[in-house]
Amino acid sequence: MHRTQHGVLKKMGLNQNTLLSEAKVKKSLICLAVMSSLMLGNSALAQTEEDEAIEEVVTTGTRLKGSATAVLQERQNQAFVADILGADQISRTGDSDAAGALRRVTGLTLVDGKFIYVRGLGERYSSTQLNGMGVPSPDPTRSVVPLDLFPADIIESLSVQKSFSPDMPAHFGGGNVNIRTKSVPNGLVFKLSGSVGSNTNNSDDGFFYSGGGSDWSGRDDGTRGLPSIIYNNLEQAQSDDGIEGSSSFPLDLAQRQELVNSMFWDIGPDPKSMDPDFGLGVTFGNVYDISNESEIGFLSTVSYDNSWKVEEQFNGTTLGTVGCGQLPENRVADGKCFAQSFEGTATEQNVNWSGMFNIGYKFNNNHRFDITNVLLHDMRDRVRVRDFVDANETEFGTRELSRVDMLFEERRMSSNQLKGTHNLPELDNSYFDWYVGTSRASRQQPGSLDVVYQINLDDGQFVSQQLQDVSATSVTRDWQTLRDTSNSAGWNFGYPIFKQGLELEFKVGADFFEKARTADNLSIGVPHRAIADDSTFGDRINEIFSSENLLSDTFYNSSTGAGILESNVADGDKFAAATKIDAYYAMADAFIDNTWRISGGVRYEDFRQISVPFTAHANTFSIEGEEITDIAFQEDDFFPSLAITYLKGQDMQFRFNISQTAIRPDLRDISTTFFIDPLTEFLVRGSPLLQSSKLDNVDFRWEWYKANGNNVSVALFYKDIETPIELVELATVGGAAPNLLTANGEEGELYGVEMEFLQDLQFIDDNLSNFYMTGNLTLSDSEVTLGAVDDDEISLFELQVLDALDATSASNIVTNNKRRLVGHSEWVANLQLGWDSLNGEHTATVVYNAFGPRIIVPGTRGNQDAEEETFHSLDVIYTYYPNFSSSVKLSIKNLLNQDKEITQEGLDLLFEEEGISFGLSYSYEF
């Protein structure tokens, strides 16, 4: 959209964010109507005084059409291919956060409930912005921010740009996701809302424990935190063990007792019936006239949600042939099975709260300043009680195993942004915009626990339960912290030129982004071998590790308690990393005879990144000097883009875009430190030898905007990827958890077609005018060639694998040297059927979403790839509007009662029972 069009909107008191709100559009139209009536002057008043009859005129239209028209107009006016989802559309589908909402967009799929794959490319192939600015991530496994962190309450619209433009980050593969928060209202807004809900799985009891006194707020009050006595001991010891003291100053029994007893052990767990979900929200805002030419306004919103979930789970690791003979038939396929598997109940509490406070100041319609402050926080508290089958240890009917683990996780992100927008009519209607922002993200995982029990049986009959009687087994406690900080700044200047048959706009700008991350993982084991045999018996954590037992001399296998604490910390478990990007761009946008639009330009980026590991138990780098220089990652390049649009009348247009972009390794990708993938729980590490991926992108789209908001579009896309960044499984020994490596393949490509439509059903029958159908379908294919071949040459991929394994051969690692990209679904489908009552008091929507199978873990050693199976999501949302100010919404999610499944060689690698969710909400706007 040309800046001159922006100026017209501003004179009407509107901007793009304002257009996306149905309520704000209505208020603006009312203002225009009042202005029109005033312009009629005394004539209109005279007619009123004469009591002439005024004919009532009622305009009807579906709520979807009312909320989507401005969104479609913005999409139509974009020079580059983009899809936009407005707040009312998000509300209509009942999605509670940005991640859930974005899976409705054409070609997008949702992975692990947090990360969006655009056109089948993993989350690393896309960038995420908040109001056009980069943001940090509280996720330790990825540098991209998890999108479930952004609640729908603060979102005005979601914009997904699928073709690269020079004013976008060059880290661009699938697309750029821009989360645009709600802006200052046109008038007084005061809204209260509340909700309740549950899940069919929650009728069963779960297993839980009593945590800290502040758990209801989503924060640990220190109950689970790292005890200061352990921290101080680690700081002073500086030994290989790091927790047992140094050889010069070994700990005595009393000191060891104090250390172990300082940890939080009151975990149980106990059976628990599930509480209902509930949520509360408040929004308040207003705008004030300061003078005839200026106004100031604000918007504040706060929301809180507390939910529970119980589900049955199954996880398998290390596919092979060992121990398959003793497993049930449903756990064996073609002689293969998982060497380790876990099956049981997971109980999880989630607490989410958010706050936003925005201030906007406008002066004479040419100058505007906006301050946006966002604070997001969520907590996940999970307990799992599961049967554990180990091919090397389990003897059914004699010695069986179970596993209990607890994870408490807090994620937080805050963002403070300041923007200025300035129209300069005195300089030929040019304009100047600028922005600065700082954001903070953090993750705290205090005191997680993992314990394995051994169940002793006699001819299948229960005899006793104890901590697993294997010398190498430990009770594991972990404390993790992560802090991510980013600073953004930028500006752009636009200069328009108007000539007969030509509208031309030149634009130059700069973006500056820097991010720093520090992370620390402290892992401590309590070896079973250090505990006296009689003290290992029991089936509850808080009873085995009670203060009475821990302070008793008889609890320990040694008179000095030696070996009761064991550090599992390795070099690199603590690291510091930083990224810095300086970017400059120049572009032009030309309308020729209102028929052709040519846009394009070039972006230059200077990218620098480094990740430095720390020595275990020491606050010093584990590398120094030239080694640090060697691991620094730096590159700079130019990234061109060209978009051509042909307008065939007012309602049809053809778009063509071609561009070059890059996907660079993130902070985790270049680190050799292992982390746990949250979906599969496999160990994942990066490679210091990793290189950027270079992409050539081509897009073509046909769009037809018909009457009454109906529309249809078809898009073709192709991407050629040089050295794509992919995952590969590394060989492991025995029953160890599989290891995944982030590495470069040789080449890859992705191509496909997207189809989208919105159509009311009046063409079938006039009585169906208040029904509509909208949907989209994406069909695509991809191929990546890794370069794992048995020849005399060592490819980049093989070099990275050999470096990770410290080996001389890698030819037998990969099953498929050519395969689809990890995470790519060959088809994605969305469909909505909506109804609006003629009196405007009722709406109903049936929403369907599904995706084709996608690779999650590439196969190795002859095993096929592990794929996530199709999930058919069917939701129903009904809303009742008893009056103009209030609404009641009922939602039913996952009506087909589908379960999440990842399968490999016909076996479940992961199974999660999702259940059917019910929700009821009420809102009132004063």
C-alpha cells in the first residue's frame, strides 16, 4: 500500500490496525454518518421539525464479511504475497493463541503446539516479529519464539508474508510472521470476560503433588529452587565432581546430609481429580482530545488462564531388534521394537497470564507516536507416572520398572516498543518512520526430577517396590535457566512521485538487531548405589527421601555418605551467545496506468554470531584465544527481490515474485551441547561447522476479489535450497537415548500449489445467504539430498557427522540419502462452514484442519523415517449475542477425538491422548 493511501486513512482517523477491528470500523462509520448529517445543515433539521417520516434503512451482512473485508483489502493492496488473519477471524475459530490461529492460514502447519511451519519448511526457515520488530525466545531448544506464548486477547492481526521484500529480514524461507498487537481505540472501551472449560480426559484422576504457595500465579515461590547451600558448595569446590568437595576439603556425613535434605522432595505423587479450567480478562482504553489538532489515547488489557490436562502417553526410543521376543505383539513389528518405552499417565497444569499497556499520541494527522508494552508469562507443571520397559533390564513377571518424572517450567517475555510515524506534506508528501525496542525473555526450570523404580514380583505377584537396583542408575535433579535479550532499532524514508499514469514511491531504510543469550543447566544425580539397600524400598518419593530418612546415618551406604551426590554437568552446559545484524535496504514501488505494479529492491545484511561454552563447575570459558575466533560465525551479503503485479480490472490481479534469501544457523545450531527435544525427548546437538542455507524463491499467485467479499486465489511456489539445514540421527550405544545432529545437506527443493476461497452460499439458494464457506488446500512436494554416499569424497554433511562422532566413516548412518524435508507435509487442508442468524444474535462455525504425514525423525541404520500421522481436527464454535454489549461463546474442540501419533516402522514412537475439550465464555463491554 502506498504511503499516500496511508495518509487518506489517517485523515479518516483510521490506520491498518484500526481497519482490522469490526467494532472500530462501525464506530468510524457512525462518525462519518454524523459528519454527513451536520453537512446537511438546517435543511435536515427543518425536515425533522416538520415531523416528516424517516424511512428506516437496515443494512445486513455476515459478521465474517464485516470483519474480513478490511483484511482482504489489505492483502489485495500488498505488493508482495501475504496472508492476513484479523482478530475477529481468530475469535470466530475459537483459537486461544497465535500458534493455534496461524494453522488456519493457507499452507501453514502447527508442530508441538508452538511452532509454525510455513509451506512445509521448519520453524528455523521463518522469522517472527512483534509489531515489525525482532523478539527473543524463552525456548532453550530453538531461537525462534514459541507462538503459543502470545494470547489471542492482545492480537489485532497476524500477517504472514510469503514472498520476500527488501524491508523484511533476509532470514526468510517459508515466510515472515508478524504478530500485530491491538492499538489505541477510537473511544472508550471497557470489557470484562470470563471462561470455564474442561476435557473428556479430565474425568479420570491424574497424579500430582503440592508445590509452592504461588503456583496459582504461574510462579515458583522458591520451593523448587536451587538451594543456596548447593550453589555455594559448587562455587567453592571447583573440582571434577563439583558437588562432593575437593580432595583437599572433602565433605563429611553431616555436610552431605544437609546438602541432600536441602532439596525439595515433597513430590509424592498423589492421585488428583482435575479442577475445571477457568480464565478472566479485563480490557480498558480511551482516547482524549488535547487540542483541535492532537489527541492521546491508551489501551490496557490483562488476562489470566488456569487449565488442567490428563492424558495417556506412550514414548519409544532406540528402534532395533534387541529384546523384542518378550514384548507384547502390539509393540513388535517385523521383528523390530523399541529398546526402551514408557507408557502411562501425564498430568499437567498450565497457568498463563498476560498484560499489555499501549499509549498513542497523534498530532494534526501527520505525526503519530506509539508506545507498546507487553508482558507474557506462562507456567507448565507436569507429572508423569509411567510403566518403563527396558530390553536390557525388564523381566516380565519377575522384575518390572516404572518411572516418575516432574517438570516445572516458567516462560516469560516482556517487550517495550516505541514507534514514530511522520507524514511530511511540506516535502512533497514524503514520510519518515522510525522505531526502537527492547525485549527480554527468560525460562526457569527449577528442580525437575526423574526417578526409576523397580517392581519385584514372584510369579507375577507383587512383592515390593524400590529404587531400581542397578549401580549406574540415579535420581536426577535439574535446575535450568535461560535469559534472552534483544534490542531493535530502525528507520525508513519514503518519497512519492506522481505523474500522469504513474505513481512511484522510493523507500530506503535500515534495521539493527542484536540479541544476547545466557543459559545454564545444572544436573545433579543421587546414585542408587550410594543409598543403603533397605532405604531404597518404597513407592513414594517424599517417603524414601523424607527428612527423617535423609538425616539418618542408616540411609547411606557409606559411613561418610560418600558418593550420595554426583554432578552430571559437562563443559558447555553453561554457555553465552550473541547475534548482531546490521541491515540496509533500498526499494521502489511503481503503479503504471493503474494496471501494472512493479516493486522491488535489494537488502544488505551484515550478520555476526557466536556461542561460547563454559567449563563445568567454573565461571570460565572452556575455550580461549584463537578457538573463540574460529567458532565465530560471520557473513554479509546482498538479497534482491522483485515483485510484478498485473491488475485486470478492480477485482482480479496476477502476482509474480522472485527473490534470494538465506537461513542462518541459530544459537543452538552451532553449539556442541546436547539439549532435549521437547517433542520426541531425543538428545539434539549442533555443529560448529554448520553453514547458512541459500534460497532462490519464486512465487506466482492469481487473486479474484468478487462481490460481497467473496474471493478465490491460486498460488504456485518453488524454492531451491543450497546446503539446507536438516536433522540426522547419530548412532548410539546400547539403550542410550537417540542423538540427533543438526547438519547441512547438499541441496534441496520445495514446490507446490495453494488454493484458497471464501464464498457465501447464496448462489445455491437466496435463503442460504447467511451461510458461508471458506477454506484452503496446499499440495506440495520436497526433496533434500544429504550427501551421505559411499565414495572417496567427503561431503559437507559427512564432514559434520564425522566431527560429531569423532569417527572415520559415516556411510551407514543415513537410511535415505534423498527424502522429503523434515517437517514437510505433502498436503494441508482447512475448511470452515459458518452461519449468521438474520437477526444478528447467533453465529456458528464448524472448523476443520488436517495435514499430511510429516517426518519428525529421519531414519538411520536401515530404519525408515519416523512420521507424525495426520491429525483431523474438527471444532465447533457457537456464539450468542443477547445484546450489542455482551456475548456468550460455546466451543467444542477435537470433536473427532483424534490422538497425536508419531510412528516408525509401524510402531508408535509417540502417542498422546488428546481428548475432547469444552469451553464456555462470557464477555461484556460497557
